Amino acid sequence: MTTAHTLRTALRFTACCLTACATVLLAGCDSHAEKTAASPPPPLVDVVTLQAQPVTITTSLPGRAVAYRIAQVRPQVSGIVLKRDYAEGSTVKAGQQLYQIDPAPYQAAYDSAKAALMNAEAALSLAALKVQRYAPLVKANAISKLDYATAQATEKQDRANVASAKAALETARINLRYTRVLSPIRGRSGRSLVTEGALVTGDQSSALTTIQQIDPIYVDATQPSSTLLRLEREYAAGKLQRSGSQQAKVELTLGDGTPYAPAGKLQFSEVTVDPGTGSVTLRAVFPNPKHILLPGMFVHLRIAEGVRRHALLVPQQGVTHDASGQATALIVNKDDKVQLRSVVASRAIGDKWLVTQGLNAGDRVIVKGLQFVKPGDKVRVEEARLNQPAQHTAANAAAG
């Protein structure tokens, strides 16, 4: 009995152990299945693979339009203004008459000078004949040498009088011509500051009117001297390549944001830095056949600084800023894990940032799905398609 009882007890114990093991195994299988079902796949992100490319670097500067040439018309003789011979605001030609000053006193002075010249020429003719007649007589000792020398001196004096009379006649002619006030240049005329009947003087400081040539036209802008130093360092380091030895092309935008069609050329850069602002003046020249640009108009210049041969352009949605303002980007490494990079985004070019530090060619920058990942996460990668003109056209058409 004892042996049979012991055997039954052992069998019961073995059965219990087997049941417990089976329960544990079943529980473990259920737990693994639950974990497998609960683990989501890695998040999907869109990336842009960076490629180095040449990019033309431009700078936008505020500027003012300045007349190509300015002539302040002033009288050169005194007198009464008889009439104005141009329409205010019209385009006048070089040499076109603008005003007429009373020429009567100057005409009289001219006639008097002309008569004085004729008198001097007559006296010279008589003195020359006298010297010619005395020449053989002095050889024959018929007259004294003193008389002959006096005749020669008189001829020279009369010749000098003729030269003086000619100069006086030319002065009178110039003064008479100056009664017709002419435009020294071709350009747009301003408002007249005098009317008929006004008395003007030859040495007055106020102008009668102003003529401005505005085709072509200058545009002056200022650039910080620190920018010029940075550009020279980048040229020296080979980061920037100069656009060429010719004058750099300049684009212009009007004050209302409208682009100005004709391109201009950079004329020169001032050699002196303004001590008050620390800036340097740049001057560009633009064709202005339709007179759209007027002196004093506010505009924006876009000047090509040079070409960055190995530039990295990152879509703006791929660059964010942390709480301290530092620009950052999330990239996907070769193991498909997310990494955080601090970058230097120097300027915006279109819808992209020009990144000069922190990224390299070949890096995969996340541009979509940033809110679902963090550094260290494993992700699935898909190359982003940013340029889809057909879809944009359709969307615009639908919106319209």
C-alpha cells in the first residue's frame, strides 16, 4: 500500500508540473503575440538628398534714382525776360532756346563795336600806306629816320587797335547771343522760376529752370563696408567666383514691387566709406527710354556678387530654429536613423536656404514628417518631390 500510494503521489506531482509549464508557455506565447501586434512600423519621412551646385549670389539694396545729367540754367547777361520759348515739363533738345532776354542794348553795343572796328581798320590802312610811301624817301635821305620810325610805330599801334576792336566786337557778339538762353543738354525741363517781364542778372545765384537728362538714369545705393570685406574674404578663399571682368549686371525693382524690365550695369563703387554710416555708395546706370524712372524715386537693386561653385540649397521646410534661434536640420544617416545637425543658413534663395555650415553633399534632410520623429528614431525614407508644376497648375486652376 505504501508503494502504491507513493507512486500515485508522484504521478499527481508530475501532472501538476506539466500543467504549470504548459500554462507558462501559453502565457509567454500570448505576450509575444501581443507585443508583435502592438509594435508599429517605423514612421515614413520625406527627404531631400543634397547636391552641390553653382549658385549666383545676389544682394538686394535700397536705392534712389538720380538724373544722369543736371543743368541749372542761369542767365549770362542782365536784362528783361521778353518770353519763354518752351513748355514746362517737356523734353528739350541741346541748343534749344528756352528764354529771350531783351537784346536791344546788346544789339546796340554790337553795332558800336562793329563801327569801332571799321574805324580802326581804316586808320591801319592809312598808316600802312604812309609807311609804304616813306620807305624809298628815307633811303634817299628825303625824310628823317625819325619820321619813318614814327610812321612805323603808328602802323603797329593801329594794328593793335584793330585787334582790340575785333575782340570788343566778339565780346559784343557773345553778349548778344547770350540774350537767347539755350538749353545746354537734352533732357526733361522743369518748371520755370521766372516769367515774362522779370529782371535777371548775369551773376545771379538762382536758376531760371532746370534740365535733367533721365535716359539713361543713375541709381545710387549704399552697402555696408563689412559686406565688401566679407566678399573679398570669400573671393580670396575661393568660396565665391567673380562674375567676370565686365560690368556686373544689375536688376531693378520699383517701389511698388514691380520689376523693371531693362537690366542695368554697375558703374562704380565709391572709394570712400561714409564715417557716419559705415557704408559705401554704389552707382548703377539703367536705360530709361519710357521715362518710368524719375529722379528721387525709391527702388531696390539686385546686384550679382558672384557665383558660389559648390553651394548647398536646402528647402526652407527642412530647416527649423530652436529656442535660442539656432538653425537646425534633421537628417537620416546610413542606418536610417534620425540625427540632429546645427547649421548656418546664410540667406534665402527663392524657397530654399543657402547652408554654408553643418551639412554636406549627400546628406538626406527630412522635409516632411518632422513632427513625428526625434533624434535616434529609426525611420523609413522616401525621396521628396518638391517641384510638381502640373499639380500646382491644376490647383491654381481649381482655386480660380
